[in-house]
Amino acid sequence: MKNEKLLLALLAAVQFTNILDFVIMMPLGPQLMPALGIVPRQFGLVISAYTFSAGATGLAAAFFLDRFNRKTALLALYLGFGLGTVACALAPTYHWLVAARVLTGAFGGVLGSLVLAIVGDAVPEGRRGQAIGIVMGAFSVASVLGIPFGLFLASRFSWHLPFFVLGGLSLLVWAVIYFVMPSMAGHISSRVTSPRERIADVLGLFRRSSVRYALLLTALLVLGQFTVISFLSPSLVGNVGFTVGQLGYVYLVGGALTFFTSPLIGRLADRHGKVLIFTIATVATVPVLLIITRLTPTPLPIVLTLTAAMFAVMGGRYVPATALATTVVPPWQRGSFMSLNTSIQQLAAGAAAYLAGLIVVQTSTGQLLHYEVVGYIAAAANVVSLLVIRRIQPAPVPAADAASTPDKVVVNTPLSEQVVE
């Protein structure tokens, strides 16, 4: 149990740095654009460069990631992520920064899936839900502590400094993992498959309609969020009248609220049905998005109430949607499906940020024009998602399918213990 808690703490630290590296870029928009002399379209590309790169590597990882020792894979990916973050800190120009974001995304995009796979291998089923909750709590910590601190460093010193600190922290966590984390190879099957067979297994998932609808749902959820979130900070500064220092309050309050609402929404989805709770959260999301994208100078408490509500309901959609999506394939195909789902999520986030960058225009005074159009697109994506989720059905697991799995399957056991049936 002691080793398990230590492992979860390390994985939560990996998630914290990984998530913070991605989400900190968007609030830095008001400082990055004038510092680099770029327009919203170019800033959208800075965000989408990470996600497009992460999506491509996530898709590739579905074919080979399970063939490596978990510790070896984590060390390799996390080292590349840390070095990419340091490259972002050193970026002197716009094009350097885009290249550094591509490098960071290539490694960081796979980290989330790998961390969840390690939790599945290391923690018994009876404690796995709580363990995943601990690791995924890194998002709230990043929002409550990481983003405000990063914005403070950027406003007090330079936008480069948050990436220097984050890169240094990542390399420190990497060193602890190297010396403390045990080898984890128990998931590697003795069944030898050719590259053609592995490709056929993954591509075969697309023949199932529920898999296609689940992936489409993920894309719609991201489109209904990142089109707005990508330019939330520049709009609050240019349209609402926030100072750069006040932006930290938005993420502090919103992250603190989601720390409580996300588990609550999960319990409600288990009790009353995932589709029903998803519908309620999504219907609540639409008017909030339309209001926020049309804000003019507004008192700080009202804006914080609206943005906190947006974080709560938008984040709340993912809880029942993700829980439902994990049922569309049998357990022995879940790893490949989740890698595909992560890839779609990253690619959709990149497309959403780039699309928003093409629509909004920043005036010489800093005001963002056409931001309400982005709100209409996000609202439409959320409405369509209400139709798509009703087409998703859990996958049956007949005895014939279960019998066709490999003769020897490594059972998920604590840490490096291996039990073979």
C-alpha cells in the first residue's frame, strides 16, 4: 500500500506538469501576442501546434505502446516532454515557439493515456476508481494553484519564466521516477502479433457504430469548449476590461469549483443515468457560452460567477460522456480505444483553437471582434452532441469473444507482481 501511494503521487505529479503545460498557454495570450508581435490567428496556431502533434503521436501509440515496459515508456516520454517545455522557455521568436510546442505535444500527448494505463496495471479493481480520481485531481490542482502562479510569474517577470519553472519541475520528477518507480512489464502479453495484425485490430474498432459515435462525441465536446476557451483570456482583457493579474482569479475560482462538482456529477451519473446527467450539464453549458462570448465591461464578481459556472458545466459533461465511452469496447480492447479517443481529443482541440483564431480579430486597442461567432459554433456543437450520445450503446461481451482472447492474460495486480491465469 505504501509503494502504491508513492506511485500514485508520482503519477499525479506527471499529470500536474503535463496538464499545466497545456492549459497555461491560453491565459498567456494577452502577453504572448504583443511580445511576439503576432495576431490571434497565429496565437491559435501556437495552441493547436501542441494538440495536432499530440493527436498524431497518440494515434501512433495505439499500435505499439503496450509492447514496452511501462517505466521505460514513461521515462522516455516524460524526458522528451520536459525538454520540450524548456525549449518553449528558450523560444526567442514565434516560429521557434511553434516548433517547441510541436516537440512538447509529441511527447506530452501520450503521457495522459500512459499514466491511466499504469494505474490500471498497478492498482487492484477495488481501489482503482479512487486511484484514478487522485491522479485526475491534478487538473484541479493545476487550475487552482498552477495557472495563477504561472500568471503571476509571467506578469511580474516574463512569459518565459513559467516554462522554465515547469520544465525544471518536470526534470526533477523524472529523476525521482527513475530511482523510485519499479519496473512494470506484467502487462506485456506472451502472444506475438505481427505489425499487420496490430493494425488490423485497431482499425477494426471503426467497424462498430458505437465506437464511431463515441469518437464523434469526443470531437464535439472539444469543439464546444476549446473554440471559446482558447481566446477566453484575451477577450477578458480586451473586451471585459480585466488586467492580466486578474486572470488568475478566473482559473482559481473555476478550478476550485470543479474540484467539488466533478465527483458530484460522477455520483449523479451513476445514480440517475449517464445520458440524463450529460444532457442536463450540456443544456446548462449553451447559455453560459453565449453570454460569456458577448461580455462587455462587467463587474469582477459577475464575471467570476459566469466563468466558474462555465468550467463546472463544461467539465461536468466529460464525466458521464467518458464513463459511457469506455463501455463501447470489451475490456481487452479498451487500451487501444482510449488511445484513439485521446488522439481525437487532441486533434479536435487543435482544430478548434485554429478555427477560433481564423474567426476572431484583434483591434489596435486590444478588443476582440467576432468572439460571439465562436460562441455560436460552440453552442451548436453542444446541441449536436445531445443527439450523438443517444446513439452510443455498450458493447456486448459474448462468451465466444471472451474465448478468443489470448490464452495467457496478465491480470492487473499491485505494482510489479504478476499473476498469470
